[in-house]
Amino acid sequence: MEALIRYALSNFTLTLLAAGLLAAAIALAAGPRPVTRGRVLEAVFAWGLLVSVGIGFFYNFVMHVFFSETAAAFIGWETSPFQKEVGFASLGFSVLGFLAFRGGFEMRLAAVSGIACFLWGAAAGHVVQMVEARNFAPGNAGPIFYTDLFLPLAGFALLAAQRRLRPRD
């Protein structure tokens, strides 16, 4: 059990992505019938924003601000005062995720755009660390790197799908 918990927390981006999809499935199963494409899209997008972004970035905030040494070691870095800045930026993105959970298209566009800038910038930093410093620590080159690339892509794809389904003004 300890190993499973350690794995889930060490790979929190994947864990929370799966939890968001599970929450969406539960919401759809408990909701009215028929389950339409629009309802599936809304559930996946809303719960993804709440869990992957809201809770995920809050976890990142806690780790970088209150457990800086653990977070730095996981990434393969030395501790740095800049971790607090990353932590508080993560808190801001967490708030965006919570607001976008039940927010409209524009709120979700803001949330996805903000996290895309942050995560793709982080992914570029991870690549530099892999190439220049041969840093293949799990927090630099593992699932966190891949979700840094994937989550914004998924967010923009969900935005595009939501835009297509939205009635025109």
C-alpha cells in the first residue's frame, strides 16, 4: 500500500488526470439520460479542470512552498528560493482551475492558455536539463514532463470541441 501511495503522489499529474476522468464518468453515470456528446465533453472538461488543474496545481503549490527540499530532489535540482515563486504561480493556476470548473468558455480559455504557457515553458526547461545536465530524475524526465506537453494540448482540443458545439451568437 505504501508503494502504491508513493507512486500515486510521485506521479501526481497522471494520478489526477485519471481521477478527473473517473469523476467525469461518475458524474455522467449519475446524471440524466441520454448521455449526449455535449454532456460527455462538458463532464470531461469540467472535471479535468477541477482535478488536474485545480487540485494538481494546488498540490504543486504545497510541494514547492512547504516541502521545497523534497520537490527539488524529485526534480533533480538543488533547493532554490525560486521554488516559492513557482509554488505561488501554481497557486494562481489552481485558482483558475477551480474557477473554470463551472466557468464559461472565456474562463476556460483563460485557464487553458495560462497553464499552457506555464507547462510548455516548464517542458522546455526539462528538455534543457535533460540535454545539458543529463537530468533524467523522475520529476524532470518522467510522467511530469509528458503531462506538461499533453495537458495543454488536451485543454485546447476540448476548447475547440466545446466551441464547435456552442450555439453561435
